[in-house]
Amino acid sequence: MDVITFEKNAYLTLIKKIDEIYKELQRLQDPAYHFSKEYIDSYAVLEILHISRRTLTKYTSSGKLPYVRIDHKNYFKLEDIRNFMEANYGIHPTGKKEKAHGVK
């Protein structure tokens, strides 16, 4: 058996590249699964934000909430929903709400 030695930095770089290749292969094998983990449909957005369909339409038409339209159905990126919640409701990804100054 032959023994091969690597410098630590070269080994870590190689491992990082292997991880990137693995993630890309996973994504290519099942793009629908990857899409479903990043995007949600309108019904889920309505439940998350506790808003009506009309309010959601107002947010999308004004550009406050970006979306993608596929086969006559709107999908929203989870990251965009988080950003919208932070900007409009003062909610951080931790789920904690900011207190406004002077509000009890």
C-alpha cells in the first residue's frame, strides 16, 4: 500500500471541492426537490404571513414581494419571504420580534 501525504490546506481545498461536486450532483439528480426546498406556493405564503389573497396580490403587483410564475401558478422564494417579514413586521429569522421605540 502506498501512502500519499497532503498539506493541510491542499487537503481542505480538495474536500471542499468534493463537497461542491456532491451538492451539484444532488441538485442535478432531483431539481424538483431542490426547487421545493427553496420556493413555496401562494397558499403557504398566505398562511405564513396571515394575509388575504387580495393583500398578497397587492404586495406582488407593487413589487414588495417578488415571485416566479410557472404554469399559471405563483411561487415565492423563502429568502424573499424572510426578507419581507424582517422589513415589514420587524421579525428576524430567529422568530423574535423587534420592539419599536416607545411601544410597550
